[in-house]
Amino acid sequence: MLMPKRGDPNFDKPYKVRPFIDTLQKNVLKYYDPDEVMSADESMISFKSRSSLKQYMPKKPIRRGYKVWMLACKSAYVLEV
């Protein structure tokens, strides 16, 4: 599998794990009936090694890591990332 070039509209840095993420999301939505109350929020996933996706946010409890947006329901179950 080759990584698309940066100018390509299909460019995606985590292209190697994208099939896993897509399958996981599809199965979560297929097998879980979410609550009516949902929330969209950002979250930091701690990561201390080298990566071009890593971000530094000095005022957050987790200062270095991956910043992701999540859709979660009332029971704290993550529906989409």
C-alpha cells in the first residue's frame, strides 16, 4: 500500500491504520444503539515518541500527544473518532 502524495485529495497521514479505524467505526455503529444525548469534544491521546501527527498543548493535562475529535454518548461510549 502506497501513501498518497500530500497534494492528493485522498492524502491521510494515518493511512496504514485507516482500514482498522474504518472497520472499528462501522462495527460500533452496527452493534451499539446510542443514547439520545451525545457530545462532540476534543481529546488528547498521550504519545511521547516521535511523530509528525503529535501536538504540544502546554496548558492541557496531557501536554504531548495526538489530538482527536470524538463523538461520545451519555454512557461515555465513543461512537466516532
